[in-house]
Amino acid sequence: MASSLAGRAGSLHHQIHRGSGFSERWMYGEASTSSRSEAARVVFVRKFKPATIICQSFSGLLKEQEFPGPRSACNPFPAAPLSCSDEWWRKPSHCLPTNLKADSRIACVGFSGNSAAGDFFTPPQVDFQKLTPSRPSEREYGSQETPSSRGKEGGVPVYVMLPLDTVSMNNQLNRPKALNASLLALKSAGVEGIMMDIWWGIVEKDAPGLYNWSAYKELILMAKKYGLKVQAVMSFHQCGGNVGDSCCIPLPQWVVEEVNKNPDLVYTDKAGRRNYEYLSLGCDSLPVLHGRTPVQAYADFMRNFRNNFKELLGEVVVEVQVGMGPAGEMRYPGYPERDGIWRFPGIGEFQCYDKYMLANLKAFAESAGKPEWGQGGPHNAGSYNQWPDDTRFFHREGSWSSQYGQFFLEWYSSQLINHGERILSAAAGIFKGTGAHLSGKVAGIHWHYGTRSHAAELTAGYYNTRYRDGYLPIAHMFGRHGVTFNFTCFEMRDCEQPEHPRCSPENLLKQVVLASKKAGVSLAGENALPRFDDPAFEQIVTKSRLQVTKEDHSQGSSEPMCTFTYLRMSQSLFHPDNWRKFVPFVRRMAEGRKSQLSDDDKRAMESCFHAIRPLIQEALAASV
């Protein structure tokens, strides 16, 4: 069964560009519009030819229109302008109305201080597949040379994530003695640096525009003392409610107060359940936070970070990962674990029922001449813990592939990409010239990947099906801003996954690698769950080379991932048995070795282990 699944999933790469999506093969350039009801003439970035789409006009007549640009009949809400300015949103013209699973819950125990149904109607035949833009004659985006790039034959630097609660809610370092010993041990193992979450809910906790970076400055200077680089994550989400969350760090109190007054500021499912992990993208450009929009608040936070750490950017802080959703990932909270709402491998639910998202959908549908499609999400898409074949929307021949299904999924996914575009456009302007490069994280949703609809990916906002590549548009958007594509599940193998949900993390990773190469963006990786076993480390070493085609393997022409970030530093990592496996893994990654270490190398490694054993013991003792 596993091999047949891999075969079926692997075959999708030959079909991937036969789909019907609006945006996966083209990108916006400049556009001018004479009125909202008229189609915009698009000047594409290179030699793109305007495509056509048959749309229902407001008068009820079918007419052929030139494919619209950022603001048009079929896309009334534009993506962010292709400018690096960090002030663009302030202009009114841009306003927009198993066991491993259990392990992930205890990864940080040593450091935490505690144990812690049919479519709305039968739609008329509207040809949403008549979209045939020509491919550009040359690659649109060049690979971004990052501080970690080491060439095709080079190694992959390894970073280690710090515990989520490294900085307390009182803006102080938790267990500084353990941190000192741990960072020194990581450096002795050959680790390149550390990744740390910089929580919005801690730094700007007390009042809007009042920032306190004191604990993070102490932490970054500690990393500098030991010669470690830093990946700083701008964490605009709540900690708590996701896989591996071992503590609770809410959004800033003043933001929570605004949400309490107006619950539509957060994502909402069809039953009216609110998700408080992250602000809804529907209010991105509305002044709902004491006169600022959420995007302005995120940008002000990043700008203040830049100003306070400018002497360390590029030298110590080499990467800024920009959070764009729950768990810092660019996605909707389609599979919330809190209170048992969702359980693996459920399909999740669409998160588009706050009043701002509904207004956006209504305007989108009306502009496309389909007002009846703008009343809400599909009512036959099931519930969080159902499987695709349990629903009329996601099953094999379901309405996900109907004209209405394509319309809704294109809207839902394009809003997510536009959200990322707005934030990354601001971040690119803020950090330009600092020496720190940007990254964005995309979730590795591998369950139900072997089905036609890829339901779990769709509810999270990735319009990826057997016939449509949902990751290439994201890669292109990242490429427009020089952002590294960060992806997870590098440690997973198909043969380890349960059979019936048709999981395929390996084929998902292959698709993402191909998308990043096609878009010319750098790819970075993480493991999805804490692992300390040899098969997981071996899988990461193998997949780090990003050799997914026969040509890659035969010619060795593929450049490896630019960095790998290991999840996560914990008491378990420093256990002698785990440490003995982790150190050789780091060395193999850093040196670009695909083969196992020689006997001589292993003896040298064992001698090194004994030499630093007191340090490991100190780290263990201090973390209790």
C-alpha cells in the first residue's frame, strides 16, 4: 500500500501544471484601471502574455475579458505593490477592506520548569480553466545568495531552536545558567547558531508602541559571546494551541482587549468558533489597533527591532524570519489543536467567517459577476475531524473541482498570499541594507496528500491539488522580496506514516523543492517533530542535498538547502545517548557528507564527547 501510494503521489508532478489556478504561472507587474468594472491592462514583468477569462458581467452577459491585474473585476483586492518601501500601506490607495506526536508535547519539559454537504447551487458553466499564459523565456528570479550559502558541494549549517519560553512573560531570561552551558555545548558540537522566537506578546505587551527588548538583547549578546549566529523570528502569533507548544504566551494585552471588544478581528470557523492565535488577514489594512492597521503594527515592531539591534544585524543576527500566521507559518488556523477541536489526521475547516473575510468574499464574488457565491464558504466541506471521502466537497469527484469550488479556493488562497505579500513587502524595506536576510515559513501538511483534493492543505490556505501546484505561487511571491522559503518535515519518511490517511511527506517535500527551484528561491528546512533517532538524522542528511530529479542525482548539480534548523533544544537533546547521535549529524551536515562517518571520525567524535561531558552534565543539571 505504501509503495502504491508513493507511486500515485509521485505521478502528480507530471500533471501538476494542468490545473486551473489563476496565479501559479504568472506574476503581477504594473496595472492601471479606469474603473472597477473594467478589466485592467497588465504590463507583466517580462514577456508574459495577457490571458483571458470568461466572466459573468454585472449586466448578466458573458463576455471575454483580458486577465486582470492587481485590482480588477476578478481581483478587487490587490496584492501589495512590488516596492521595497516600508511605508506603502500608509497610503489610502492601498487600503484593503503517534508517539512522535506525544514527544512533541514534552520536548521542552526540562527547560520549561513544569510538565507541562452540496454546493450552494448548481453553477452555470463558466470556463475558469481558460487560462493559458505563456511561460517566461527565462527564470524570473535569481537565487538569493545568503550568508549561509556554501555552494553545490558545500555543507549545510545547522541551527537549533531555543525553547519557546526562553524569555519569560516578565521579560527576563529563564534559567540563564542552563542557557550559558547549553549554548557552549552547542558551539562545541559545531552548531552554526540558534533560532529564537521574539514574541510580540512580550516585547510590546504593555502598550502600543512601547517596546522592551532587554531580555532579547541579553540573549543575543550571549549568543555572540559563544560565536553563535542568530535566526530571529518575528512571532506575531500566540504561543499555545499548536503541536509542541509547551507554554502560553498570548498576544499583547492591548490587542487582546481590542479583540474582546470586536471578536471579528480573529479567524472564525463556520460554527462561529473564534481562533485567538493570530489576527485575521481580513483586517490587515483597517485601523483597528488604536488607529494602526495590523500590518502597520507588525512593521513598527520590526522597524523598532532593527533600530535597537542595528549593530548586530548581519554580523550576529543573520536571518529574520517573518511570522505570517499561526505557529509563525503563512497559513490559516485550519487545524487548531486546542481543546481537542482538531485531531490528526482530520481535514480541518475553512477559516473565513469573520465579518471582514465575509465582506471581502462578497465583494470578490460580486466583482466576478457571481454574487450568489459570496455568501460564505462551501457548506458541504465537513468538519475538522472528518476525512475527504466523508464530505461532498473534498471527496474524489467532489465540488472542490467545480467552477464554484475553483472560485472559492482561488479567493481563499490568494488572500493568504496577498497577506504574505503585504507583510514581506514591509519587511523587505525595513531590513534592506542591514545584512540580515529574510525568511518565511510554510507548513508541511502531508496528510491526505495522496488524495485528489488534498483537503487538509486546502483548509490551511494552500490551493494544492493533484492538478494544481499550490506552492509555486508562494515561492514566486517569496522570490519577489528575496525571501528564503522555510519548509518543515525534512525528517519524515512515507513508510513511517499511518497508511489510511495517505500521508506522503516525501512527495510533498519533493514538490516544494521543485517549486523553489523553479522560482529561483533558496530553501531552508526544519524537522516537524523532535527526533533523536538515526533514521531521522539520515533522512535529513539525504534530503538536505535537495536532489529530487534523476538529473540532480546523476550530475550532483543541485545546491543544498541554505540552512537547517533543528527542533529543538531541550533536556532530551543533552541526554548522552541522544547527544552521541546529534553531534555526528551536525558534522555531516556542516561538511556536506552524504556517507556515514569513518571509524576514525567516530573515535575522534567519541573523544570529543568525553572532553565536553562535564559541560553536557552542567547543561542537564541547570535545566531541571
